Amino acid sequence: SHLARLRPPLGFEKFKVGFLLGTDELGRDMLSRLIYGLRFTLFIALVGSLISMTIGTLIGVISGYVGGIIDNIFMMLVDIQIAFPGTLMALLLISVFGSSITILIFVVGISGWENYARVVRGQVIQIKNEPYVSAAQVAGAKPRRIILLHMLPNIASPIIVLYTFGISNIILLESSLSFLGLGIQPPTATLGSMTGLGRDFLSSYPH
């Protein structure tokens, strides 16, 4: 109801039970919306980071294993991606294709693949002349088998570390887009959209 609008968190009002984290401008429980919004934000971050990891790992492996002109072309793409601001690219793509959850996952997913590509390429170059790789080549193993069974298991650690860092970066990117009104649209809650809606009441209801 309108009486429950913008209530402060529990303990801020004397002798009132209230909501644990208060209510928003429409009287909705903030804790429930926070949990619900966190689910969407984490889903976008986990899937988006998985897309980044897949693209970057694939490019890095091919670039490091094949070398030559292929390596030069892929590294040129990496340099272009690094030079182009990720948030600006996300704003451009969302303004063109819309802000559905599918588009948003795709947009955040292609925002950090260059980090994976550079690290994986370096690791592949470092280990592709190792004795166990040479032995697999002499035994007649195909490049795909060598990469999947011999190389990737030995470079998994830095990839996993990058994935965990990528999740936090994508959460920030998604929250920034939703804060600007370009992410998941209301009434669906995400952390960024909740922050964006709350800024209108910052001076009158700072809680």
C-alpha cells in the first residue's frame, strides 16, 4: 500500500516492525527485490563470462598453436578490442539491437574475450614445444586432440582465474547499463536498475 512506500530498514523506526531492508517507491520489499535482482545479475554475469572465456580461449589457442599470419590477425583484433571502450561498445549494440536479456548476455559476453586470448596465447606458445606435446605429435595425434587433451588441461588454472575476475567485471558492466536504463527493463529487478531507481529519492529518503 501507499503507507508502506519508502519505509526505512528495520531498526530505523522506533517501535515499528517494518521490512528488514525497507521498501521502495512502490511499497515493494527491498530484500525480496534484492534477492530476485541478484539472481538475474549473477545469471547474466556467469553466462556472459562463459561466452567471453569460450571466444577468448578459442582465439588464443589457435593464435598460439598456429602462429604466423593467423597469429598476427588475431592479435590485431585483440589490440582493436582493447583500444575500443567496452562500455561504449555495449551502449552502441544495445541502442541498435535492444535490451532484452539475450542481447544483454551477448553484449557483456563479447566485452572481455581479449583478456583470455592474450593469456591463453602466451601459455600455448610456452608449452607447445614441451616434450609431452612433441611426443603426441610424433605419435600422430591430430592438433584438436593435442589441444583438448594435452594443452588445455595444463593451462586451465589461469583461465579459471580470469573467469572469476571476469564475473565481477561483467556484474559492474551490467549494473552500469541497467543504472543508465539500458539493461533489463522494469519491473524486472537487477542490481543496477534498483540503484538507478533509488537515486531519485537519495536526497529525500537517503536510506
